[in-house]
Amino acid sequence: MGCPPPAAVWIWTFLLLLLEASAGHLRAQEPKVLEGQECQAHSQPWQTALFQGVRLLCGGVLIDDHWVLTAAHCKKEKYTVHLGEHSLQNKDGPEQKMSVAQSIPHPCYNSSSEDRSHDLMLVRLRGRASLGPKVKPIKLADHCPQAGQKCTISGWGTITSPQGRFWGPAGM
């Protein structure tokens, strides 16, 4: 049996690409929450998103009107911090896009280490975050939670990044 005519190859290629594009669109609409649920809009006003252009890098937490705490492996030459987000696909107010003045990884962080120890970084924002009910720093705990105590973990729902794969709920 010979090769199909060129027109048939193009038709099949087009149909496969169309199918993959529509499947990708459907996957993009699925929630990424792992064994969890979507938070009520703006119930986590300290949650931040680090972006390089339009690409999500990492989540973080606003700890002051000038400072964000995130993972050291998220450090890039240039990135922005988004505050006040609930949906990364929709503008639902009151989003703030902040430039980064300084990235300070933990002094013991080693990017070549596989154990990810000391994977912490402080990010100083170039300006002050405009604080309000939908954008505010987290209240830092003064003690560790007890074993078995329920805690809320928030983020953007992914456990992968260009730098590697991270633990799922079993490892948290």
C-alpha cells in the first residue's frame, strides 16, 4: 500500500491539530486544584502570583505592603508580582501588577540540590501594594500547628514547574 495523497495528509493533519487544540482548550478550563477546592473569591487576599511575561512562574504570599515570600527556585532575571487575583484567566478586580525591586534567596539555598532545602526567597516590590479587603498581608503565625490540626493551603493549583516536580498532597 502506498502513501496517501498529499491532500489527504493535510486534511488528517488539520483534523488532528484541531482536535488537539480543542482538547487543550478544554484542559485549560479544568481546575488545577489537587484534592481541594476553589477558594471563595478573594478569601486569600495575601495570595500572589509571580509571572514572567504572561507565564505563571510561582505563587507567593504577601507578608507586608513591600514584601512577598515565595520559593527561591522561582527567581528569574525579570518577573512581576500580581496581587488581588482570584482567576488568572479573568480580570475580576482589584488586580495589581507590581515590579520587583530585589529578590533575596535564602543564603543556604542551593539550586543544584535535589532536596529543595532552604527553597525560600523574599521579594521586595518596587512600590507599595495598595492594601484593602482584597489585597492584604497574611498574619504570620507565632507558633507551629499541632499534629493533626487542619490548615488551609492556597496556591494556583499546580505541582510542576520548569524547574522540576514538587510533592503532591501526600508530601505536604
